[in-house]
Amino acid sequence: MTDYGYHSVDFSGSSGRYLCNPARSFWNIAGDYFKNEARHDFRSEAMFFALISITAALPLINNLRALIEFVRAITSH
């Protein structure tokens, strides 16, 4: 059997507007995240991600150069 933590809410005094605080800006939310919730080793993870991205991009660039040379060889005849 599953228990549910449902609590009813009374909106009888509501004027139709949002009852919460005004929307926070993206920069405030991001700043709070990096200050309170981000891991301490974020920089090392970002560097590792950049290294993996560069490692994956180099063969793709090499293949693009080979494809360009192939197209030039086909069109020159």
C-alpha cells in the first residue's frame, strides 16, 4: 500500500495572481547554484570534458579534410 502526503490548499482569498515571490533572474539562480550546490571539483570536471571534446573533434576534422580532398580529386577529372 502506498501513502500519499496530499494536503489541500485554500485559494478562497486569492486574487488570481501568483502567491509566490517574483521570478528570480537566471543569474541569481545560477549564482546560488554555484555557491551552494555545485561540486567543489567543477573546474577539474570542466577541463576533463574539454579534453574529451578536443580528443573527439580531432578525428572529425581530419575526416573533413580527407573528404574535401576526395571531392577535389573527383571534380578535377
